[in-house]
Amino acid sequence: MNDILERIACCIEFGKINKLSPYPPNMKGEDGADELTKQALDAGVAPDQILNKAMVVGMDRVGQKFSKNKIFVPQMLMSAKAMSMAMQHIKPFFQSGAVKRKGTFVLGTVAGDLHDIGKNLVGMMVEGAGWEVIDLGVDVNADKFIKSVNEHPGCTVGLSALLTTTMVNMESIVLEIRKVAVDTKILVGGAPVSDDFCHKIGADNYSADPQGAVKYLNSLLA
Ligand code: B1M
């Protein structure tokens, strides 16, 4: 069993989506995250084992390499695709309650801002780390965040911004969320955002990259 879990972790780490995928070249023709996850389920491996001992492990390696500049956005996107492929097989078990998630993360790019590549990477990494991710998309205003916070009591919120002109919208969104759910933890990120800015607007945490977001979320469980 450990062998197939390690092979799934490697597919995610190196971005091997399925057998037909030509990437990475040294794994050409081999089964990918798609086939191996299905084989593991067919062989009776529990879906939470696949999530925690393969997918989380693979995504963790990806996050660590990205933080150390050992891989870059294109490789990370391939890993995210492999992770999504494996996730498709696991998702029905979340819905049936057979696999428990760590919590819910409501994520969006703030009002006025259409950049979503970084936000999507954060969403993928957090999902790969075992959290349910509610992705509200781009150009998300306070009302939309609040609606989702009300629908997911106890959730953590993630705000992304890529423009100096839109990061300022984070402040009013944080204020509005606090009005309806004072204890909601709010994480902010995006290229122009900083630790200082995070504290200035009353958010709880700033992270520079997806790995930092995962670390922060997991720290909330301790
Ligand atoms: Co735009 N854009 N853009 N753009 N764009 C930037 C951001 C810019 C720096 C380019 C430049 O001038 N050098 C500049 C912003 C200047 C500023 O405000 N300081 C800029 C501008 C000005 C604009 C427009 C205004 C241009 C125009 O129309 N005149 C316009 C605005 C549109 C709008 O949003 N209303 C615009 C439009 C666009 C496109 C639509 C063409 C496209 C976006 C496509 C898309 O996202 N689907 C685009 C792109 C691609 C870029 C650049 C080139 C790349 C951004 C990106 O995806 N980076 C960017 C220049 C650059 O960064 N080199 C630029 C890769 C991504 C993985 O990194 O998003 O930083 P990033 O995410 C990182 C971290 O920040 C972090 O994790 C990610 C992985 O490490 N992170 C979080 C992100 N969110 C997080 C949330 C977290 C935690 C971590 O917790 C919740």
C-alpha cells in the first residue's frame, strides 16, 4: 500500500497528471495521478489515506520546493493539475462524509481585482493540505465574502490582491466581515501586500506564498 501512496505523492510532486501526459519527460508513458488514485481506491486503500499519506505529502513537497525557489509557477501549476485529477476520485468520499476535512477556507481576489493565478495556487495547495476550499473567484466584494462566511460558520477567510489600488479594499472587507463574525480568522496575501499592511488593516495573518497559507491554517488546528 505504501508503494502506491508514494507513487501518487510523486505524481503530484512532479506534475504527472495521467498516463497520456507527456510531462515530466522522464515519466512519459507511466501511470499518473489519475490512474494510480483509481487503482488505489479499487485496491481498497481508504480515501483518507490517499488524501493524507499521498496527496498532502506530494503537495507539501511542492510547497517546500516553491518556497525555496527550487521550482517555479509552471511546475507548480502542473502539480496543481495532478492534484486536481487525484482529487476528482476522492471528492465523492468527502461528500459522503467518509473523509473529514480539516476545516473550510473561503478564498477570493478582492473587489476591483481580476488577478487569479496566485489565488488559484493558494487554493490548490490548501485543498491539497486537506481543507475544503470555497473559491469565490475574482472581484469579490464584502457582501459576497459575508454571505459565504454565514454559510460556513467557523471558516477561515483568505483575501488576495495584486494591485496597489485594490489591496486597500482589503481593509473594508476585513471590517465588514468582523461586524458579522468577529472571531473569523482572516489571512491576506498577494504581491503588494506585506506583514505591516496586514496588521494595519486588522487582518490576522500575512503569507507571501501558498506554503505560508497552509502553515498558518494548520497552526489554527494546534
Ligand atoms: Co496585471 N498587473 N494588471 N494582469 N499582472 C501586475 C500585478 C503588475 C505588477 C504588472 C506591472 O505593472 N509590472 C501591475 C500592478 C502594479 C501595481 O499595482 N503595483 C499590473 C497591472 C497594473 C494590471 C492592470 C491594471 C493593467 C491594465 O489594464 N492597465 C490590469 C488590472 C486588471 C484588474 O485586475 N482590474 C491587469 C491585468 C492583468 C491580466 C488580466 C492581463 C493578467 C491576469 C490574469 C489572471 O490572473 N488570470 C495580469 C498578469 C498576469 C499580471 C502579472 C504579469 C503576473 C501576475 C501573476 O499571476 N503572477 C503581474 C506582474 C508580475 O507579477 N510579474 C501583473 C504569478 C502568481 C503566481 O504570483 O499572483 O503574486 P502572485 O501570487 C503569489 C503570491 O503573491 C502569493 O502566492 C502566489 C504564489 O507564490 N499569493 C497569496 C497570492 N495571493 C495570495 C493569497 C494568500 C496568500 C498568498 O492568502 C489568502
